[in-house]
Amino acid sequence: MSAKLSEEDLNDYIAPGPICINPAGSSSSNKAASNANGTPSDELEVGQESSEPEKVSISLQDCLACAGCITSSEEVLLSKQSHTVFLDAWKQLQGSSKILVISVAPQCRLSLAQYFGLSLPQMDKALLNIFASVLHCRYAVGTELGRVIAIQHTNEHLFKLKKQQSINNDGNTKRGTPRLCSVCPGFVLYAEKTRPELVPLLLNVKSPQQVTGSLLKQTLPPEQEIYHLSLMPCFDKKLEASRPDAVEEGVDCVLTPREFLAIMQELQIDIKDHLNVDLAASAHELSPPGWDPQVHWASNAGSSSGGYAFQYARYLQSLNPGSQIHILNGRNGDVREYRVTASDDQQKVFGSTSELYGFRNIQNMVRKLKGAQRGGRVVVRKRGANKGDSAQNGATMQADPYEGEFIEVMACPGGCINGGGLLSGESSVKRRATAQVLDERYEKEFVELDPLNLPLGSASEKSYEYEFHAIEKSTNVVSMSSEW
């Protein structure tokens, strides 16, 4: 075994850190007793009980501003964005002018369908019926419209960078360091808090969750107050909604299928009681003005994490008539490259883009990109042939994400279809097996649209960008190991 291989390389889970910048400051009630002239006194006041120190309160914003850990503690998440918090807010909506709006990621719909043993259309029927008849939701949407905008903006940003690089290199086709997808908040937090060298490489396009929130606010009248609940496959999506540059989108609460199941149990909702509805009519009735349910409830070709890498490869192919896309596998199933070449000469590469999932692969990516940025020699372990395409000279074409233009990075092994909030079981073996089943169902059951040729009008003209920055570790820390 290589001396450089450590236990960290074999583990995709990163635990919260044991420190927090939120100091356990004493309150005014804990100050020492004073004499009448204001000077401290050593005397004890008879009958006066000593005050207990106040419990430290940590917000999601504190977690985002702290480099002590990569993801927030479960205690913070549960106290700020949990199903009980949503139910309390939901009860307050009854009889008020504020309306409930729900957006649902496609992975969540499929996970719930698998859990209840239903087809995707059956699960969609049940969800829409529950949203309307039980939760009294006014609008319910899928996140595909937001994803299409994210894909289109990703393609535009990457091609602009590609042209700029070509100008800087006087037309030379030499490629630079690839840009990194930023729709996974777990990876973004990892980069901002522990890998500052990756921050300039993050492509600052917001995720479908936040774009959907922005679209809803654009669609509805400004005076209409809404409470936006978003169902997402990952707990870190809660943190994304709490970013300072994401608050304006108005995603009030993010829950996962696990937590939605808890809502169903608490409200005693039986899924079988909500299957007898007309899906098309329900989807149309719950769609906001101007929203086509055949669009926002659909999906697109590519990975079950969004297909950003594949759609950029398609975009490059459309700019180079007669070209073809080669799918190249990496050293494991979580690395894949889409290489666009001339149809008559596979050595003529127009561009490439890749998928890279899981922290083991992310750690390897960090090492490779560090070596590339320093201009040093990067040692790559020799590996056997894979199932990718073959070049004209008969040699196997190997997936090489680090020589491409863009990497679709996801923190979870297997991508978003293996998100921690999905109903996939507790053990890693069962979760991965369920993720494989969901991935196969994802490809078969969703209606696919073409995000490259979908006209969106003024909705796509707005800028949907983040401002990423490295978060420096604070020296003003207090140990929280007993509570985290």
C-alpha cells in the first residue's frame, strides 16, 4: 500500500469540527456583584442564587461564517430548518394572506416513489393531492425550470471563459485549469472552508433550488407574501438557502424526504388515500401563472445530479457540426468524462467535461489541481483499461477530468441520487444499492426535455450568481465537542 494512502482517503464522510467561533460569552446576570460606587465586591448577596450561564445559540449563518467545520451540526439544522419548524410556520399560515408554495427536486419524488412502492406518476399524484388537500398549498412546482436556467447559464459562462482563454493564448488550443460546478453546497462549503485554492475555480452559477425561488418571486405579484418550502435530497441544501447571497430568493425552509415522511406520520397521512386524482389537471391547477407543468415537472438527459457536464458537452457539439461525444469511464464509477472530438479524427478535441462524485475523488482532484496550478509534476497511478471508447490508434482513451474545461462535482458518492436526506437506508451498502436502483429509474421514468433549445424569455436574462470567498479560520473559538 502506498505510504500516501491514509484512512481519510477511504472515507467519504466528513464529521463536524469540534470548534465554533460563536463565543460562550457571559450575560449581564453573571457579572460580579458591585458596591454602590460601582467597584467590584467580593461579598455574596444572601438569598441570591448564582445564575446559570446562558446556553450558546448557534445560527445557520454562524455555521456558514465559520471554518471550524465543513457542514453544520445536526443540532443547528434541526433547530432552524426541521419539519417541526415548518409545521409551526404552516399552522400560522392558516387564515393569513401569506400563501404556501412548494418546490420539489426530482430526486425527492423518485426516492418517495421507491419507498412507497409506486411509479413516478403515482407518486406525483399523491404529492400534489397532499400539497393541495392537506397542506393547502397554493402553488407546487418541480425544479426543472430552475435547472434549465442553471444549465444555460453554466454553458454561457464556460463558453465565454473558453473564448477569453483562446484570445489570451493567441488562438492556441492549450487548456487551463477546469472550472468546478457549484450547485452542491457540501462541496462549496468544503472549498470555502478548507481549500481556498479551489474558490477561484468555482463557477458562480446558482443551483436550481435558488433559481426556482427567484423565479417564483418574479412570477407572483410583489405584494403577495409567500412561504416557500423546498424539498431537496441533501441536508446541506438548508445551508445553501441561508447564504447571505441566497436569502433574497426567499427559500424559507428546506426539508428532505426523510423529514417529509415525518410530516406525513405526524399528520397521519395515508399515501393510499391520495392516489385517485387526475395528474395533468392537478399539475396545471397548482402551477403558477405562465408555468408549464410539462416543463417544470420534467427532467433532462445527463446525470441524475442535473446533467450539467453532459449538457455542456452537447453545447460544444452543437457549436462543432459533425463532432461526436465520447463517454470515458474513470478509475471508479463516480468519474466520467464527456470528450467532444471530430468524427473523423478522435485526436482533434473540441472540448471535454466531466462528472466527479464523492469526497475520495474530490481529495484526489484537489491533489491533481494543486499540482497543475503549481506547474509541478503530477504522478498518476497507472491503471488498467476501462470500458470507455477507443482512439483510432487502438489505445484506450482514459477519462481525464483535469484536462477538461468543467467538472460537475458532487460531495455524495453517486451524486444527488444518493443524497443524505433520501429514503435509502442507513448502511452505506444499502444506500449505494438503492442509489443504483434510483439512478436506473431516473433514466427511464422521467420525461426528458432539451434544455439547450427551450426558450425561456426574460426569465433567463436575470443574473443568478453567487459570490464565493475563502473563509479564514478564526482564533476566537470555543470548544463545542460536548454538544456537536
